[in-house]
Amino acid sequence: MISEFLFLLLFGLLAGIVAGFFGIGGGILFTPLLFYLFGEQGVENPVAWAIGSSLFCTFAASLSSSLQQFRGGNLFLKEGIQVGLFGTLGVWVGKQVTLSSFYTEGVFVTFFALLLAIVAVFFYIRPTSHGEDSSESELDLSLSFGKTLITGGIGGFLAALAGIGGGVAMVPIMSLLFGLRISKAVSISSLAIVFISTSGWVQFALDTPLTSLQTQFSIGYVDFATVLPLAIASWIGGFFGVKLGKKASERVAAIGFAVLTMIVAVVMILRVH
């Protein structure tokens, strides 16, 4: 039990650093780990357990990242809240799919792997900067109501399907499609994920699973005995991740994220084959 607890703490710390560094919430690491753990326990529908529990961890990591963005003067409150609120609607839609009989383990793993592969490409080809050579008007680009709806809706929908905060989609959407500089897109994403992940784990906690875990610390599809060590450590890691992200070049960060997502995708595929 002690070794498992220490492992969860170390893993949560790593995921928190990744979350703060890339502005993604950490779900790309939380979900595969939890899917494996719940699968090993033999619970029915480990996909829902992994997603619901992962979203709680993502909430802790994204809140930590947003606080760091606030302290650094890089918090875009209005746009972050708008994207986050629209994301909660996307979560509800995605949850209907996740809890349906269609969304089997095989479908989940295939979707998760493809999602990571696509996002890896987006992060690699995204613009390295909108800052140094751009005009002041370009730097001050903001998201319209429609753009926040699109960004948040897609982010929330993917969050419920994959247990991620949605940042893996929202950051490329805001950067590649809507022309925001990376630092602003990451900041908006981090704040939006706080709302999306909170809505996500609460909605999964309010559902009644077909079979329960053998623990008194689970509510709905969220197992707090497993996620609390991850969440606490990810909170701490998020602070370090944001600081590291400010020091790293955007091209190096993009390549690192692309490599990380491809590794996770391969591991997920091997898990079920």
C-alpha cells in the first residue's frame, strides 16, 4: 500500500508538471494510468471509472496552473470563463456517449490513441510565436462569442470521452484556427479546464455505476482513494510546470509534446492487444 501510494504521488507530480508546461490539464497521463489500474481490479466499465476519476485529477492540476498564470499576469478571465462554461455543456453531451453501450473499451482506446496522434501533429505544426514580429493589434486578438462556443464545446466533449481537460484540443484550436499567440491560448485553456474538469468529475460522480469498487471512498464513477494522491501531487507539479514552460522555447515544447502523446498512444494500444 505504501509503495502504491508513493507511486501515485510521483506520477501525479509528473502529470502536474506536464499540465502546467503545456496548458493541457494532465489527463493524457491520468487517464491511461487509471484505465490500467481499474482494469486490473476487474471493475465493470473501467473506461467510465478512469474518465471520471481522471477529470478530478485534471481539476487539481489545471487550478494550480491557472493560479500560476494569474500570478504571472497572464490570466484572461473573461475568455477563460466563457470557454469553460461552454465546455460544461460539451461535457454533458460527451458523457451520454461515454456511458452508452457503444463506447466499449476497444472504441475508447482507439479513439484515445487517434486523438493523441492528431493532437501531436497539431502541436508540432502550430506557429512558434505570434509575439515578437506581430503588430500590437495581432497581439491583442480576442475570442468572439462564437469562437468561445466552438472552443469550449469541443474541449468539453473530448473531456468526457477521454478524461482529459480538453486543452489538447482547445490550445491548437485557439492558436491554429483563431490566431491567438501560444501564451494566451495556454492561459485561456488552463482556466477553462478548471470549469470543464469540475463539471466533468461532478457529473460522473452523480451517476450510479453498475458495479462499485470495494472501497468506501468512491462516489459514482470517481474513486477518491486513488485520485487524491494524484491530485495533491499534480497540484504541486502544476506550479513547476508553468515556470518551466516560460523558460522553454515553443518549438522544443511542441516537439516534446508530440513525442509524449505518441508514446502514450502506443502504450494504450498495447494495453488492449
